[in-house]
Amino acid sequence: MTKIAVLGAGSWGTALAMVLSENGHHVNIWGNMPERIEEINQKHTNEHYLPGVKLAESIIGYTDLEEALKDVSFILLVVPTSAIRSVTKQINALLDDKQKPIIIHASKGLEQVSHKRISVIIDEEMAVEKHSGIVVLSGPSHAEEVAKRDITTITAASSSEIASQAVQRIFSNNYFRVYTNSDVVGVELGAALKNIIAVGAGALVGLGYGDNAKAALITRGLAEISRLGMAFGADPLTFIGLSGVGDLIVTATSVHSRNWRAGNLIGKGLPLEEILENMGMVVEGVATTKAAYELAQEKGIDMPITAAIYRVLFENARVDEVVEELMLRDRKAEHSTSKMTAEEE
């Protein structure tokens, strides 16, 4: 029986712990809120994040990180992007050179200021002799649906084929299917940037726009995600896969998405501070918008939708005004390789 530590007792961490437990693995779940961990151990529930869901008694909760990491073969990080560096530093300090677990992360975002991807942060903070590979777990998945055993397909991406196949093996079952991928850059950027578009999609619905507008935003948003990703060496095929268009669709069209819900409330006129205060969970798309906007400015990459959402979130621009500005931008061909002129469109 494989022993696995899941670090992060939120909705996604808990749902993934359920999958691993059902697959026969020994699962330790770690969190920094004692009352949440006590509930997991005593009642076998996590009502704040997954109401009405019963957890297996074999999922054991810990607030002591050292105890949670003892003798594990895999460490799954499901903490907010802002906590990745500090938690990884702690892991590095606690592991000895003999344990060498595979490090998996299922978080989706970019680090503020540095704009670094999560696997880069982990690689910087984890001594190479203390792990057996870093794997990104990402794709179209709502924790609420995984907890109900709804059919889900995601990607395990790593530069190590052995590590990605090991992750594929421990997670896969009859309702949770994992594909492997070697494009870590594309998978991570697709996972992070789709949250920006989800905020925008929610805002459109909040304003009262329908399916035409939503389809336009998702499609052109995917073009922006691909543009930035390819500038950093991502495989363009990744963005038409599970961690690209798949993740974008599920996040930008569902009330399960906290990014969509935040955007929806912004579109209805609520202030961002109030929305974030009442959400009860981290809305990664807000911080990611800032990081992606700054990165695009720094690299000279055209991302008009990201820039528009940045203005709404951080410059108090009105959603209806930025939508009109986007619609009145200079006319152009859909694809940069097209030979059509603006007059021919």
C-alpha cells in the first residue's frame, strides 16, 4: 500500500485525497486549521469545503507537517499559490536524503512579483537529492464533482516520464482518468491563465450577456493563453487539450468555479474587496491576472482581455466600459498567419 501526503485540506485537496483513498492508498491530509483536521478525523467530513460528502476513515488528518510526511512516497501540494514557496521550504527541511518522494502539485497560479510557475518555485526550494521528480496535476475538474465520482479526465505533466506515469498509476480508476504529458510549461500556464478568463466570463453573465459573448470570450481568451504560453516554449497542442481548452471550458462556464462566481458578482456591481472577503476560498484568478498582466507587459505580448480584466480588478474600471473598448479595438484577422486585410474581414 502506497503512503501519500496531501498538503492542503480545502475542497480540491480533500477530493483528491478521496480518490487516492478509494484506490487503496494510505492517505495523510495536512492542514493548518486544527478544527478542520479534527472534523476530518472525528466526523470524517469537511463540511465547509465539501458539504454533504462522507470521507473514508482511512484518510487521516494532521496539523503537524513532519508527522504527515513520515515515510510517504508521494507528496501532493494543494495549497494556494502564495503558500507554495513557504510550504516547500518546510518540506525540504523535514525530508532526509533517503525518502525521495515524488512531488506533485495541483495548484493553479503564478507567483506574485517573480511571475514564476509553481514547478519552478518547487524546484528552487527542494534539493534535487530529496525528491524523485516534480509532477503537475491539472485539467478540467471541479472538486464537488470528483467527490461525487463524476467522470473526470486530467493530465499529469513532468519532465520525468517515470514520475508522470507513477502519478497516473496512483490516481487512475473507473471515474478518474489521468493522461501523461511532458509539456510542463503549457500545462501550468494553461491552468493558471484560464482563471483570468473565468473571472471575465462570470462578469459577462453578471452584466446580462448571453452565450454569444461567452463563446467569444472563451475563444479569444484561449488565443491569449496560447500566445503567452508559446512565448515561453509551450507546445501549442497543449492548449487544445485537457489542461488548455478543457480546463478553460469547465472553469469559465460553471457556478462551481469560484473565479466565475467572483466575476459574476463583479459584473453585478459588487466591490472586489467584499467579494473576496465573503468567498471563503482563495480566488486565484485575481492574483493571476496581476501576474499575467505584468508578465505580458514585460515581454511585449498582446493580451487585451487580460489587460481589460486587470483594469477592472485593480484600476476600478467599469466592466461595461472595458467590454465596449474590447469590441471597438482595431479590426484584424483572426489568425496572425491570415493574409486577409482588415478591409477584407
